[in-house]
Amino acid sequence: MKAKFKRVIHLFLISILMISAITACSGGGSGKEESEGNEEAVSTEKKNEVEFTDISASIRGNTAPTQEQIDEVNNTLNDTYLGDVYDEVIPSDYSAYPFKEEVVLDVWMPANSNIPDMNNHAVQKQIEKLTGIKVNFITPPVGQEADAFTLMISSGELPDIIIEPGRYPGGLEAGVNDGAYIDLTDLMEKHAPNYTAWRNSHEMRRKTTVTDDGRLLGFYGIAPYSEWTWFGMLIKQEALDKTGMEVPNTIDEWYAFLKKCQEVGYKTPLNYGSSYGQIFTGIINGAYGVWDWTFQDENGKVQWGPAQPKAKEYLATMQKWNKEGLLNRDWATADFNQRMASAISDDTAVIMDSPDTMWSYWKEQNDIDFVGALNPILNEGDKSATTYKNFMRTGTEAAITTQADNVEAAMAWLDFNYSKKGWELINFGEYGTVHLVDDKGMPYFPENSYIYNDPDGQPVATTLWKYRMHSWPNIRDEHHANPLIVAKGSYSGDIRKYWTENMDTSMAMPPITFTKEEASREAELGNQLSTLRGEYFAKIIMGELPVDAYDQFLKEAQSMGLDEFLSLHQAALDRYNQR
């Protein structure tokens, strides 16, 4: 396998030049609610269960635990104090720990500016202690992740585990086919009982963690539920008060509201741009059915949002809004810091962003209250919609490389993340200083938690990484463990839940995958189409091109290979539906 991988390195060097980070949009629905394999997974869990003394009476609801109680929770695998808080029970198979032999795993992961040294991260040090498996994290400098990954792969010298293995050209599956990563299909049940039980406990988790041909290639971040929509329209409460208007719904109502905001002093009321969707956001354009990228029509056929019939109408609207100064002038170029500076100024009334982010920047730092609005609709009676849908796939993923010295140890280390103890520790951090456990067995952050009161004075945006892991290959409990949502007084989660429960996601695409041959061509076409769309749409909205220039855009997209691009996505969607 290693030799095969080294033979394909030169192909990697060629493909890296042409592969772009175009990924399939997530979304869609699910079929069966329970997996047929659930019964087998549960029986495996019971067979390997480790018995502990029940300490729930002394831990649940305890707001002032003793040091002895804190040590019992933090230094042992005893999880009896944790409740079964979801529809499906989180596994508790600890038969692999402490691991039977001394081992040190090398783990490559992208840098995170909030974690200066991953090797000294409190959560990971505790996992090392509980599993008996030592880990050496390899992290490139912030901003150099892409180059570092390319150099690592091209060198042919790989660590034991790679976090975010999908950086490989063509994705995780291409990495397995090329011999960089191990196909774990025949090893999962034996060496990853917790991951196996959890992914099989719900049909959606099963379906989104297996390939089209039934292989298991890595450990995915998978949640107990589909996480709430995270991005949308947010309005300063003071703007509603000053204008005396209600939260707008239709495009016409939004126009009237933004114009009124200008009249009362907001110079450029809509902060339109963002570093992750400067031109297309899927929020305003969605009212016209002109989605960001690919989506499913009412017949389950894949379509491309920028090529939809009402695209010219959308562009005409945005060109008008831009000409009248309703948008921030730097919407096409502003980075995150510039956007936040604009957002907190008296010029902005509305922003398209995450309520988690704005809870920090607007409410916590500047005492600016805000409300969430559903994605705009074109006509009264239309259903607000979004192509964002979380498929219980969340966080990130990990792969074990073909150069791993101890595959069983690597799997055991990753599998701990899907146990009940791993769920608690990774989501909620250390017991005592970071979290406590309520009377139902659910961990929570008390007001004096290090999350909210960091001894070093760090903000919550940093402590959510410092004392826990916000994105990881694990069972991620975003709704209970994201401190920006669950902070005392926070209504960020309420906004996200409101969006999720009141917007149609039937057109959303699930996490499809491409074959090796498809992936290269899809990335090539996707990169060209993305660039074309960006150039035309930006110039039209800015008034540098007339709206009728869209006709030429569509001709160029079709001559570029739009039909072929859609056929690749349709084939992948058809395979996904058959998993």
C-alpha cells in the first residue's frame, strides 16, 4: 500500500494545481429514522461494557463538588452520572482502555489561532490520561495549512492520523484509492465499537458516513440531531424602534425598511458582504430561486442556482439597492474584521451573519440587541427557504494513513470521542472548573465556568476552543455545548432554532461524493463556473455591467460545460440515494 501511494505522488502534484475547494452543498431530507444495524450495534456495546459504581446521586445537581468528586469524574472512565439525554443512547464501550501497549500517535491537524499548542490542550491531555494513548500533534503555522498539507502528501511521509483528510485532491475517498489512507470497513466493528454503534443508531448518520459502495473510510463528526441553521438576516432592535416598522418578509418590504433606515440615519443599512459569500449568500437570492450553487428541484433533479429563470430579476434588484447606497460600499472586498467594524457602527442596521458571532460583537461587547428575520420571500404567501441543512454530519473528520504504525491504537484513540465520556469531555471540557452536571445528567457551563470567566481574561470566542473542542471528529452537541448559544441571557440559539423550524430545506443537497474520475473534472468545472459567476455577478451588482450582461454569462457557463457539471452532481446524488 505504501509503495502504491508513493507512485501516485507525482499525480498529486499535478492535480493539486487544478483541484479547487468546490464542495457539494449540504442539505436534503432523510428516509428511515432507525437503522437496521442498530440492534447489532447495541448488543456489541453491552457485550463490552465495563462496570462502574453508580455515582450519579453525588454528581447530578451538585453545584459545589469536592476535590475527591472532581477527581472521580476527571480521572476515571466512570460515566454513570451522565444521563441518556437523546433519542438514541450514546455508547459506553471502554474495553480498549487503558490501551494494552505503550504507543505515541502522530496526528496532523490544521492550525487554530485560539489554540497556541495543541499538545498542551487541557481536553487532549485528559483524553491521553483516560485512554493511555499518547499523541503528538503536528500543526503548521496559521495561514500555511494548505501548503503544509501539500508538502506533507508530496513527501510521501505521513503521520498516523490526519484531521481534515478531505484536503486531499478529490477528497477522502481519493486518498484511500491512492493509498494515502486506510480503508477501515473491515476494522470498524472490532476496533471502533462506539463509532460503529453511534453511526448505526440513526439512518441519517449511517447514510452520511458511508461511501456509495458501502465502505467506511474515516471517522466523521456526527451529531445527535441536525444542527440549527447558523447564518441569516439579523436586524438591530434599535433600527426597528427608530423606523417604527415590523420585521420585513417580502423583498418589497425589505426595500422599504432599508430605505426607512437610511432616512433615520443608517447610511449604508445592509452589511451585504462576507468572507464566506461576498456575492452570493443564499439569503436574498433564494427569494428568487437563484440559489448559491447546486440544489434539488421539485423532481429531485440537480440544478445550478445562478442559471435559474429569475436571476436577472435578482441582479436588477441588487444593482438598484447598491446604486441607492443600501449596501456597505466594500461588500465585495471586506474581510471579517472590516465587516465587524462596520456592523457595530451607526451606519449598519442589518447584517447577514451568524447570531452566535453577533451575540459576541453586538450584544456582549457593545450592548446592541438584535432579532433574526427569516430569509426574504418574493411574494406574500411564499415559504421562506434555505439550501442549508445539517445532515447530522458536523465538526470535522479524521483518517488513518497507510503509514500508521499501530492502526488499532489509532482507531481506539478516535473511537473514544464517540463514547459517553468522550462526548462529555470534548463538548464540555473538564468537570469542576469548566462544567458541572445538572439533575438530569446533562453537563452545563455554570456562570463561574472558565468558559465565561477565563483566568487569563480571554473572551468566550477563544475559551470555547481553549477549554473544549468546538469542531472535532466526535459526537458534537452544538445546541447544549456552544457557549455562545447557552450563555446566560443569550438568544442566539433561539434565533437559529426559529430559522430552522420555519424555513423550507427540501431543495437542499445532501453530502454527496464523487468518484476519482468525477472529482477531478467536477473540481475543474466548478472552479471555472465559480470564477465566472463571481466576476459577472459582482460587476452587474456594482453597475459596471448592465443586467442584460447576464445573458452572455449564461452562454459562457453553458459553453464551459454546465450540463456536464450538473450530470456529475446528478450521478452522485443518484448513488447517494441508493446507499
